Amino acid sequence: MPTPAGAAGHSELGGPRLPPERPGGAWAWARRNLFASAWSTLATVGAVSAAALVLPATVRWTLLDAVWRPDYQACRALDYRGACWGMVAEKHRLILFGRFPNAEHWRPLVATLLVVLALLVSGHPRAWRRWLLGLWATVAAAFFVLMRGGVLGLSPVGSEQWGGFPLTVLLTLAGVGASIPLGVGLALARRSGLPLLRAGARLYIELVRGVPLITVLFVATFVFPLVLPQGMPLDALGRIVLAITLFQAAYMAEVVRGGLQALPRGQLEAAESLGLGWWQTQRKVILPQALVLVIPSFVNSLLSTFMDTSLVTVVSMYDLTGALRLALGDAQWRNFFIEGYLFVGTIYLVCCFGLSRYSHWLEARLGRWARQEPSRA
Amino acid sequence: MSEPIITFRGVNKWFGKFHVLRDIDLVVGKGERIVVCGPSGSGKSTLIRCVNRLEEHQEGTIVVDGVELTEDLRSVETVRREVGMVFQQFNLFPHLTVLENVTLALLHVLELPHAEAEARARQQLERVHIGDQARKYPGQLSGGQQQRVAIARALAMQPRVMLFDEPTSALDPEMVKEVLDAMLELAQGGMTMVVVTHEMGFARSVADRVVFMDQGRILEQAPPAEFFATPRQDRTRDFLAKVLPR
């Protein structure tokens, strides 16, 4: 409780006080942020007039003048003055699930929802316990049972018939998921004290990064069957997942290496001086810090893999974009490809935006220790 | 002198072509407190970093508590369990809480049960008067507090020797004393200590022996009273004239 004397002493010394208030209100805000200078005013006016030019036409085309029913005649009558969402209404199942048998579409739907659910659960650091591995093993098993069938009274569906969004999700998650441990291993090998190991890791990384993914996919499809031992139970899909994993691992290795290099040498020395072994040091001290540092670049490569999976169409797999091309094979609806691409693009956008927001949240949560400046008090 | 615990015999080390340690002969007895001083670049940090093999020496022998340091990883591991180290930059693990910093090696090197590790860690944190900060992250502490956590972390392993590599050089002046006090208490408890420092006051009041290094050589070693009053070498007098307040 401040005594009068204490209060007086405080003000004499010029004790802490609140910062001066900024002029409030919308007008003051706009003055500060939109019209602070001639250039700022010019940019504001430019941006607003550009929006005024583009927005009304966009709204009219996408919403007001659009046809929503799968009515071909109505769409033709539009003469492209409005969007024909009827195309999406007609073809959405083909786009979403590819050539999976129509009557069984609930299976890829449930399988994908399970995976999405598992993803949401594993997003929270509190779920990063041993049971999560069990959860993913279960979800993966359920995914394959649902997709492949042949048991529990489900009709068998060969992996060559899988397609659309479930395929995109499978390729991305399996490829990236398996490439994380591989990439971490490669990164550690590349910084190892053993010259052969170091050279091997380096050769692998440089070799794989020097080749475009599309080549790797062709090699996986046409060369793997020739060189893999006979009787390897690896179908076309398995080979593609393997190829994406091996490809992605090289990039992941460089991402992780960036994080490893950012750590001060003292961390290693402190761990060593405490008697921690090499593996314990990496696992308990180095990797937890390095991996948090690389979350942004990791999400970056996750997103690019998510998009890159659309390249599998060149080896006759129909991921989301491939399935769209299947849908556009219908001569009647072919002219409304823009609507189809917008639909698919929106799916990609929603996924990527969600992922990006999540990574920001995760970075902030995990990096709490990193943002605390050593106080000098 | 008491039974030796660290022995350097004819030790030489190079960084590339740079001869950083030259013909080092040094014996540290059990319970002895040694202060190593000298101009920067004289090799004093390298000297103590050789004791737990953060640096490898190329010639001569180093024996720590009866174990000779060699390429053999087991000898290195054995020695590191016996030797604790405190660094200039604290080197706490920023992603772990203070308590976790101290328990990490107890759990994974000594493989103590969780409860025992935590009890031991808390005891050491109390010992350096920082028990109330156990749940915080290193980044939330002041430099002096962080260095005391680093001391507790090393002590929790119950080492027989403690190495200090310029423990107060990265601290703001008003925090130097709290760290030196913690070291003083440790010295009074009979710990064997090898301290690289520029704190001549600490050397004077705590050290049994001051070792002066220059250009990779040990130029002279003497009890502090003798060392400060009657330095034998010109180079030492020169150095003392620069670091001692007039």
C-alpha cells in the first residue's frame, strides 16, 4: 500500500507511468496506416480501385450468375458468363475418389476421415506420447482394410483403382512420414565423424536432389520392377510411395541439417561433459531443438510434396488432379474445366492454409523457450 | 601434496599448425583448488578442456583419477562421469526446464529412478540457492542464475573434479559475485577445482595454487600469496600489472 511519503518519492524519481495514448478512432487509424504519406495514399487508392474493378465481376461470375444444378443445357445457355458449378455437382464423386467403384465410395470417405481425425489428434504436442504410434498403426491398418477390402465382407478393390483425395493424402503422408526418420538419419550421417558414412549420405543427397521427381517416378514404375528382388510384395502404388519417400528424404535431410547447424557448439559440449553418449545427446539435446527450428521449412516441404503428388498422373495414377482429368474426359462437361480446377484448387488451398496456420501455432507453442530473452535484471 | 587426481605429462596439442599447448606438465592433487590465468589465446581453456577430452591432445599423457585418456571411448566416458564442467556461456539446454536440465544426465547416464533423480536435482539447486526456479526455462533466468543452474547440473552428477572455464566472463558485473559465492561454498566443501578465470580476487582468496600460462606454456605456478607478491617471470609481472587494480 503506497504511503503518501512513498508516493511522493516515486513521482520525484519519475516512476513508471503509462505510455501516451494514441489518438483513437477509425479516422486516426486510417491516417496512420492508409494515408501516412503520398506513396501510402497512392498504394491505398490503387489497391481499392483494383478491388473495385475485379470484385464485382468475380462475385457475379462465381455466385450471382452461376448455375448450381448439374443441368447441362442451363450451363450451355450461360455461354461462360457465369460459373457452371453443375459440373462439380455432377462429377464431384469422380474427382474426389477417382476410379474407386461408385457403390463403395463410403469406404475411401471413412478411411480419409479417419486419417484426418488422427492428424488432428496428433497435432497437439500433448498427444506426442508412445500411444500415438499405436494410434497411427491402427489408423493405417483401418485405412488399408477399407481401401483394399477383401476381408470383413468388403469387396476387394485393387490399388490401381484408388484415386482422388484419398490417394493424394496417402502419398503425401506416407511419403513425408517415412522420409522424416530417413532424413534425420541422413542429416546425422552427413555430420558424422565417420568419413565413409558422411560421404555416402552426401552422395545420396546430392544425387537425389539432382534429379526431378518425375524421373524418380518413372524409374520407380518401370525400373524398380526389374531390379527389385523377385517376389517383393510391392505393387505400383507401393513403388510410388517408396519413390516419394526416398526422394523426399534427401530434401528432409538438408532441412534437418540446417537446424542442426544453427545450434551452438556449446550444446554438444555441455551434453558430452555430462557423460551423455552420442545417441542420447542427439535424441535429448540436439534434435528436439533442431526440429523446432526447422518447422517452417518442414511445413514448406510438406506443402510442396502435397502438390507434387499430382505428378503421379504421369504413371497412370489418379490423384486429386488426375481424377479431375478423368472427369474432364466426359466430352459434355469438358468445357467447364475452369470450375473443376477451381474446385480442386480450393481443396488444396483449404488444406495448405490449415497446415500453415497450424505450423505457426506449433512454432509459437514449442518455441516458447526460444523467445524468452535472457533477462538482464 | 595430496594424492594426484589429474596429471598432465609432456602434453602437446596443435590446432592445425598452431601449437596451442606446449610441453605441459601439471599435477593437481585431490581437494586442490587451482586457478589458471594468462592472456587470452594462451591455451588455458584448451588445457582444462583436455581434462574431459572436449579437446584431444596429440602428445603426452593425461591421467584423471587413475584413468588415462586415450582414443578408447570407454576411458572418455569414465572420465566424464568423474569430471563436471561449467562453461563461460552456461550452455544450459534451453528447451528443458531448470529441473530437467539437472535431471537429464541423472536419468540417462546414471539411470537413476525418476524420483531419486528429481530429489537429487532439487538438493543441488537448493545448494546454489535457486531451488525456487526449478520449473522455469533457462531463458527466463538472469545470467547469474543460469550459471548457478549450470553449476548445480554439473554437481548433481557427484563429480570428483570440477572444471570452470571462465565462469564469470559472460556475466554482467552485478552478477559475478553470486556465481563466485557459489564457487566459494563449493571450494569450502573440499571439491577439487580447476578454474580458468580473470577474477584475481577469487584466485587470491580461494586458490591453493595459481598457474600462469602464456603462448601454450605454463610459465609459473605458485601459491597465490607468492604468485601475486613475487612473480618470477617478466611476462607474469606484465600480465599482473594489467589485470590487477592499482
